[in-house]
Amino acid sequence: MSEKTYKEAMDVAIRDLLQEYEVQPILFIGSGMSRRYFEAPTWMEMLSRVKDIVGDGAPDFEYFRQKYNNDPVEIGSALAEYVFEWAWSGGKDQFPAECFSSDADREIFIKFLCCKIVSDLTPKTADINHGLAREIAALKGVRPHAIITTNYDSYLETVFEGYEAISGQTILRYNANSFGEIFHIHGDVVTPNSIVLTKRDYDDWDTKKKYVSAKLLTYFAEHPVFIFGYSVSDDNVRSIVKDIAEILDCGDGLIPNIFHIIWDPDQDGVGRPDVSVIQCEDKEYRVRAVYTAEFRWVFEALKSKAAMASVNPKLIRALAARTLKLIRTDIPTGSVQVNYEVLEKVAAEKDELPNLLGISVTNNPNLSHPFTITQVASKLGEKNWNAVNKMINQIKEDTGTDLRSTDNAYHCQIKTGIKSKSRKWSHAAVTLFENFKGGEKIKLDL
């Protein structure tokens, strides 16, 4: 199979899964993505930088690596003691006053330094000016139902505007029947005490992770799940795969709704197996594997159900929370008057609930095709509409299809007066022209 046909086959498989589930995907994003986009430090590099800050207050970092067999959890636990002693002597000016409170845990000092190291390296905007800018732009367009991550950094919050960060044990108290969250299951840099770093933290996490998994299990079982930036040997991946496999009763070992996206700089998928085998205790589970040297085409496939770029996730969360309270509390306790005739109609007819909530069900072409050709040109970074017009003509010459000849997924004509009409273009058209501009051979899906 050639690289082109491999990508086409995987693109179809991803879109088919989204169509089958008819919900937005869940993204499970690991440290590999942070390293890819802004060279975030590895766990060992982060601890080494902590040792550099402490200076002569602790032994050489190689001492820790040798003594603890390169185990970052053991190294972090040991280094925490040296950072504690240093903080109370020569390092006092490096920490806020609350770290020295008798109520603060002694490991807060190393956690504060780790969070500062990661935070200082994290870009404050998603629009990083480097060769992956178009890939990041495609990621921004995915609009997942939720993101799960063990990363401490806040870069994902800059990518997914309007998404709410939920960190550490806060997840246990959070209503998971919502939309638009970034779950930092190992804590984040905003709250240093929340991060999972030392052996004591991991022992505590081992106790609580089953409750976190239970809280998020509905997400994983009822949505397509796409894993980025993790290896198959990662304990977090193995734990989640095991939980999903058990609830779905995957007798043959293949979990149908999980795709493991694996960076493959050499072969870009060609000749690679189509599954990842994940060992969980005494069992093996398999998930669909996609190998790729770049992720933009994967993100574009995930955007296929994301015609919601203008929807504010905060609004959806607020609406979902209020609806849930109404169902769970207000109606059962009799604190609101209920018109059961209306509710029965809402339950029986799919268009009634949007009407009740003041939401219009519409096929308005201004929503599906919101852009003029000038606006399309602006999104592509072109100076004027003529550059897009040239692309349209070239596509016609290459494919024999004039996009302007019909109303289709890319173009439509809208009446603006008795005789006048306006040509409008869709988000899909913008993506099509971006790919064409980037030199890719395009495939029209009218």
C-alpha cells in the first residue's frame, strides 16, 4: 500500500467511526504533543532543571539517576527532600509566602519549581510561528467533546478556546454530563499542589484513579477516542484501555472505538500494522493504529463532524448543567410547575426540545456556507479574492468540476434580492483551498 492510499484508507476509517457514533470525539493527549509543539521538557529533563535551580544544595543529578535506576518517580521523591531543605535556607526568595505555611505539604516546593519550569516554557497563544502552524490550526478546528490529559501544561487551553480546565481531584466532584472540558487528571501548573509527581502522589493516585476512571468511563465508552502523544506501554493508556474493554465486553480483544495515533517519521504508515497491541496485566487488547509523520490530515478527518466552530462551549456547558438540574432536582422535588403534556411532546418529537429551548432547527445556507470569496481569501492569507478564483479555475481544469456550477458542500448561491444573488463558501471549502494551496492532490466530496 502506498503512502497516499494508506492515508486515504485511514481517513475513511476515522470518518466512518465518527459517523457511526454521531458524537464529537474524545481526545486523550499525552506529553508527546507538548514536546512536538513547543519542546516541553521530558519528566527527567524537568527534574534535572530543578536540580540546577537548587545548585549545590543537592548532589549531582547523575547521582540520583544512578541511585534510583532512572526511575523519575523515585528521583522526584528523593529530590523533593533536598528542595525542601534548600527552600528553608538559601532558596526562600524563590517561593511565595504560602509555601512556608505549616498547613502546606513539604513537597509543595519541588512542585512549585516544576510548575514554574513548565509554565515558563509554555506558549501563551496557540498560534506558534513555526512549521507546524497549519497542523495546530487544524487541531483547533476539531472541537472535541472533551480532552483528557496527564500533561501539567496549559497549552491545550490556548488551542481550544472556551474549554474549561478541570484539574486533579476536582474531577471527582465535577458533573461529567457536559461538554467542552480539558481534564488534567494529573494536575496542572495553575495549582502546583495538584500535580502527581512523587511516590506519595502516585500511591494516592493509585487509590483514587478508579474513581476518576469511573467518572470518565461514560465518555470513553460512548464516544470515539483518539490517543495522541502516548506509547502503548504508558500506564495511563493501559488503564483506560482495560476499563473500556471491560465495560464493552470486547471478547475478541479489539476495542472498536479507540484509535491510537502514532508518530511515524520514517514510513508514514506504509507497511505498519493496523492495530496496536496493549498488554494489560494478563490480557492483551487491540485498538486501531494510525501511523503518520504529521497529524494535520488526521485532524482534518476529525473535523468532519465539527461544523460548530462558532459555538461557544461555555454556553453548551451552562445549558447542559441547567437542564440536568431541572431533571434531577427541580422536577422531582416539585420546585417547578410541570406541563407534562409539553414534556411528553418533547420526549416523542426530536424537533420539540430545540423549539422549547429557543433553538432554531435550520438548514440556513448562511450558516453552512458563511464566507464570501473575499473572506475565504483572508482566511487563506491571500491579499484579495482573485487568488481564490484562480484556485477554483485550476480545480476545474484538474478535475473537470466547476465548484460554482451547483449548490454543493463547498459553494452555494443565495438570493439577496429579486434578481441578485451572492456566492457563499463553506468551512469545507476553506479546508479544500488550504490543501490545494499546500500542494496536495485534492479529492472532491460534493
